[in-house]
Amino acid sequence: MKPAILGGKPVFRKAIPFSRPLLPGIGKLTPRLKEILASGMITNGRYGELFENKVKDFIGVKNAVALSNATSGLILTLKCLRLTGEVIVPSFTFLATVHALIWNNLKPVFVDCAPETYNINVDLVEELITPRTSAILAVYVFGNPPEIKKLERIADKHRLKLIFDSAQAFGSFYSGRAAGNFGEAEIFSLSPTKLLTTSEGGIVTTNNDELAEALRIARNYGNPGDYDCEFVGLSARLPEFNAILGLESFKLLGKNLERRNEIVKRYKRQLGKLPGVSFQKISPDCRSSHKDFSILINEEKFGLSRDKLALALEKENIPTRKYFFPPIHRQKFFRSKGKYNLPVTEFISRNILCLPIFSGLTDKMVDSICSAILNIHQHRNLISSP
Ligand SMILES: *Cc1c(COP(=O)(O)O)cnc(C)c1O
């Protein structure tokens, strides 16, 4: 059968979702929603605190501070740590990682990523350290933990703060410990594309009590309680509605993680045979949340470019995402700022394609997506010819 891009019938009659949150039924939410509407406590209430405690217990960390989103969490964490000068950060990340630096007048110093894990290449970090460097901001790309032990060693040796953009990593584990236990702080997103969701929201975990206290003030305009601010904050609290949703979302996390794991295995089993297709490497002592599932296309071996494959899949009503393309140093807001030698970042960014993944994706749908890719590959010569 011909692929849709060559005039065949699309694999799906209409577009399937790329991602879809796993949400509780309304019945689970109504008693608490009724309660807060009746009491008028719709922010700064007990559900926000309950949600923070739940996260704290799950991760096994001393403090968890909930915020309006991960971006405000990143901005305020950098602010509360009083960082200055330069911060070492990957360019292969979601834009908010670097925006948070810019909001704090910090200079991003980009480190290339590792070719197999797509995470920060720890072997390249030390050569980027200068007297102005104050921190390393590492990312769990698609939920895959970076090489934390090595990063800790470098940060200790050079007296740098180590911070993690763990936005995609709720439910990930490193060396048997949950993401959220590491560095000075980890910042999680709770937006709908992430596994644990409060609709919009974020949460910072830290064993540093002083930092946690500062963040509680920072999310409340920087107001310590007497309206006499020592520093400038944001209005970045997590509303009670969102916390209530988060408490129920928590109950679905295990199922969500498990299902994503099955989906990834199923994808890999079927796509692993294709020439020119490789997968993100997850170290055996790590577990990824699999917030995203990606394939990396080697155009020469596969016979089609990533962009052509994405277009052909779109015609099959299969949405994909080019995460993270363009990389930060190539984006309009940034690209005038200098020359960067980031060959691995550029290669991955140009050749990566994320496929649909969410807990409601059935085995049958995964199989259809895989057979569409196999079929497109079989017709690669016809598709690639102009
Ligand atoms: C989702 C995401 C963010 C932003 O999270 P928000 O809660 O939407 O602000 C930041 N960094 C990464 C890596 C993300 O995936």
C-alpha cells in the first residue's frame, strides 16, 4: 500500500494526538472544589501545602515549593541563589531553561550534548569554566537523567552551584533515587504535557532550607510578610484548583510511567530494525519518565531526511515534534550573540523526531505508527525524489 504522501490512504482517518494528559474524573475533584469554593480559600490554602508534602514524600527531599509554572521556578531559583556572571547550560533544551538565565542577567555558556544520551556532555564542562562561572544548569532531556555524579564532582571541585531543569523528569530515577534529590535544587514542570500535572504549575525541590524559605517569599512578590521587600520576586503561586488536580494526578503517576515504558519498548522493538534509526540511550542505573520518545534519523542510512519523514507522517495523520529544533543558540533572540561550536547539538537537533507518546496511546496505535514508518521507509526512493 502506498503511503499517504504518495496518494495512499492515511493510516489514521483523522489526526491522533501527539500528547494527552492522563486526568482524573470530575467526581474525584468535586468534593474538594466545592469545599474551596464554599470557603473562599482559592489560593494560599491547605491543598497547595498538601500537594507540596506529597511531592516531598514521593521524592524523599526536605523541601518542595510549588509555583505557577516551572519557568517562574527556574527564574526564582536562580534569583534566590544570587547567581552572577556565567552559567554553563546545554543549547539542546527547551527554550525556558535559557530564558530563565536571561531574565536574571546571567550569561548562558553553551555546552555541547553527548551523542547518545542527548544530555549535557560532562567531559566538555570543565574547559568552559572561567572565574565568572557561578553555576551549571543541567537538563533531564526527555526525562533522561544526566550524569549526575560526574556533575557533582565538577561542581564541588570548582565551587559552582549545580541546578537541574527537571521539568520533564517527574518520575525519573538516577541510581535508585528519585529525580528531585540532586544538586542545589531541581525544578519540575506540572504543565499538561508532563506526567504529573496541575494544568499549569511547577515545583522546586531542594534540601537547602534557606533556599526553600527564599522561594516561598519570592513566589509571593518577594514579600516577607511585612511588605518591606529585601528583593524583587514574582506573583507565582500555585492556585488551589491546580493543587487539587495535582493531588489526583499523583494517583495516576504510576500507571502513566508504566504505560509509557511499555509504549517505548513496543516502539523500539518495531523500529529498531530500521537502518539509520537510533534511540536515546538511557543508562542501566537510570529510569526515564519518557516524557517524550524520540528517534534519531541518519539521513544517509535511512534514505530520507527527518523533515521528509515528519511530513510523510503528517500526511498519515500522525503528528510529530522536532524537539529541540532549533537549538537555543540558533533561535532569533539569541543567534546574534556569537559563534558556537556545538556540532553534536546541531546534528541531533537537525535529525531528531519525537513520536506520539501518552498513556492513552494503545498498542494498536503504536503498531500503526510503526507500520507507517516502515512503509514510508520502503517507499523512500519515490518520496525523496523531487
Ligand atoms: C516544560 C518545560 C519547561 C517549562 O515549564 P513550564 O511549567 O511550562 O514553565 C522548562 N524546561 C523544560 C525542559 C521543559 O520541558
